[in-house]
Amino acid sequence: MSDNIAVIGLSWGDEGKGKFVDYLAQKADIVVRYNGGNNAGHTIEANGIKYKFKLIPSGAPLEKECIIANGCVVDPKVLLEEIDNLKKLDKKINLKLSSTAHVIFPFHRVLDGLEEELKGKYSAGTTKRGIGPTYSDKAARWGLRIFDLINPEILKPKLEKLYHIKKNLIRVYDPTWDVDIDSIFEEYKSYGEQLKPYVIDTAYYLNKVLDSGKKVVFEAAQGNLLGIDHGCYPYGTSSNPNALGITAGTGIPPKKIGKVIGIVKAYTSRVGNGFFPTELFNNTSEKIREQGNEYGTVTGRSRRVGWIDLFNIKYGIMINGIDKIVITLLDALQEINPIKMCTAYELDGKILESWPIQHEIIEKCKPIYRTFEGWEELTRDKWLEIALKGYDSLPDTMKVYIQAIKDELQTDIAMISIGPDRTETIVLDENIF
Ligand code: GDP
Ligand code: IMO
Ligand code: MG
């Protein structure tokens, strides 16, 4: 097996992928984002700086080589802003952008909003960043790629054709809609000029550097349950935010992926619509939301919170072939007593054997819980001190909870996280990477 490692969120996103991609990048050469776009928000805290990335891979704080691969959809304006932010922090930028990633245009964002309205109760509550419409155009084979963006003579006719198609579609719903296509062309031509130095054939490059022995961290955006093929359709996103998305999203053959690590929050959160069996609507959820700072990085929306759902995590372990898990945000459950853990679903008086992917079935299921004693509130300094001392110094009740997760999932735990900072991490498996 190769030495590479993939970091996958096992729920509905925001599990703490960014923190652990950064952590694992300490021993890697390259970090690759392979799905999604600026619907993602990945947070890293290190050396007193808080980084929030939507597109740039989470290897940037450590100045690792960062690759945005072909499976991503790119809003060039957002990417250029992120590059600028890193420059302001005096960070060395070592970025490569795939020539075959798809480009998000302003009309994709307009369509995202319109389609959400039309879908009514079936809307996912998207980030309205144009993600779905851009992936739709990719599948329809009239989308524009980064290669088109950096070649104005190719961009112009393709953009005019796409604009014409989109204009006619948007005007069905909003007859007054229009944008000045010449100004979009000029704006995007300029983005293309600025991004051109970063653009390469990343599939070819990645295969070459992997063969030369470089170590890669594959960074998923979103979470397993938001996946287009194996998630809560239609209440998810438009890419494969799982380990299955890595090969198509990068051009790396399956056998080169290496280990796959699943990130699991100590409770569950979800932004947007769709059924959430363990969701809480009381003072407990408010307390967890405050303690875990559960407000969306991209849209600022309050995240919905609930108990950990090991039944849907087991499903994620199967779909992704998870080798080991990482448990995050354990500190955010402080002073919550008791803590509940969903281990199974009941439907019509029977315990289900497999997680029901269809939302109409999930809506009828009743979660089955185990109950645990919580742990006390500690200061941030105290959590840091515990992280430095190691696993044995964790509160005893937290250790019981962690052991129960391991036993229920029958999966080993590689690391645990008791704070947002890189240092607030306890490594249980030194050979993880
Ligand atoms: P991602 O989308 O999976 O990368 O996760 P986000 O960055 O959107 O959300 C996770 C949030 O939790 C961020 O604000 C992180 O800084 C924070 N975080 C990560 N791990 C921990 C932890 O163990 N404890 C606390 N309190 N915060 C954490
Ligand atoms: P990270 O990478 C949480 C959700 C949206 C919506 C659905 C579809 O930070 O974990 P989209 O804009 O993709 O068409 O929205 O998916 N969603 C996320 N939720 N974290 C994310 O990314 C998300 N990216 C998309 O809220 O329900
Ligand atoms: Mg996030």
C-alpha cells in the first residue's frame, strides 16, 4: 500500500477535515482537493492564526504544495481572493490548478437560487455558490473548463454559447433577467490571465510525483452523507465527497490512494435541509452550538446539531473503506449531561440492518440510543494541557464515551481532538502516516 492518506468527513460536512488535513500535512509533500468548490469552508488554527479556506487546500498554512484537481468546480474570483489573503500573510504559495476543473460563472449562481425556489420542499438549502448548476453543465458537456478560461480565443465563443443557453433558461422564470456578456468575458479573461501561471495537467503531474515517492494528503470537501451517488439525495451536494471521488477527481488510480481516514464529530451537525434523525431542538442543542461554534464558515448560517449517529457513520465506514477514524470536538460536549449516542434505527418495530439511504424511509425511522455520563467544563488552557499530557489525562467519562464509539464501530481511532488548534490533538496511532 502507498503512503498516501485521504481525509473524509463521515457525516454532513464540517467534521473538522481542515484541521486534520493540516495536521497530517506536517508529514506530507502535497495536499490535493478533489471535489466541490467554494461551498466548502475549512478552518485551521495554528500559531495564533485562524485560516478559513473555501478552495485552497488546507496544506497552505504549512506552505505545502497545494493542488486543486479536476474534480473541483472553481469560482476564479474566490480563488484569486484566497491567493491574495495568503500573500498578505507572507505565505509562500505553491499552487497548481487543474486545466480540466470546471469554471463557475455568475449565471450559475443565479440558477442555483432559482432552482432552489422551484424545488420547494425538495431544496437542499444550498450555499447558492452555483455548485449544482456548474456540475450539471459538466455532465451536459457544455461547461467551460480552466483550459478555456486561460485561452481567451477559446473562452469567447464557448462563453457566448453557454450564456445564450443559460439566458433562455433563466428567462423562463425571470423574463427581465440579463447580464452584460461582454463585461463577463472581460472579467473572466482577466481572471484567466491571473490564474494561468498555476494551471497544469494535474493528473499527469500527480501520477509522476507519486511514482517518485512524494506523500500526498487527499482532502475531501463536504461529507459522505452529502454525496451525489451515496448520500442523502436530493438533500446533498453535486459531487462525490467520499473516497470513491478521489480517483475520478484527480486521475490517480485506486491502488495509489493509500489509507483512508474518517473524521467523526463527537456529535452531529448539518447545514441546510434534509432529515436528521438525531437532531435536537432544545437548550442542549443551543449549548452544543455555542460550545462548538456551529455557525457555517461559508454562509454564516446556524448549523443544526444533534447526537452522534453511529448507524450512518457505519455506513460511511463501509462506503469509504475507512481504515481509522478521528474524533473531533469532544471538548464542545463539556457540561452536557447525559450524552446520547445513536447506535441503530428502528422501523415498524424492527431494528434495521443497513442504513436506509432513501429519505422517505429515514424520515420514518426512530433512532435507538445509549446514554453516557458527561464531563465537566474546563478552560481552553486546561484542554491544551490535557492534549499535551495525552490520552490518560482525559476525563474518565470521556474515555468511556470514546471507547464506546470504537467498540460500536469496530474501527480503531487514530487521533482525537479537544480544541480547534493544531496542538489540541492527541495522537493514538503514531504510525498513522
Ligand atoms: P471542515 O469543513 O470539516 O473542515 O470543518 P469546519 O472548519 O467547517 O468546521 C469545524 C470547526 O470546528 C472549525 O471552526 C474548527 O476550527 C473547529 N474544530 C475542529 N476540531 C475541533 C475541536 O476538537 N474542538 C473545537 N472546539 N473546535 C474544533
Ligand atoms: P465542508 O467542506 C456542510 C450543504 C449545503 C446544502 C447542500 C448542497 O465545509 O464540510 P451546495 O451549495 O453544495 O449545492 O449545497 O450541501 N453543504 C455543506 N454543508 N459543509 C460543507 O462543506 C457543505 N457544502 C455544501 O448546506 O445543504
Ligand atoms: Mg466546513
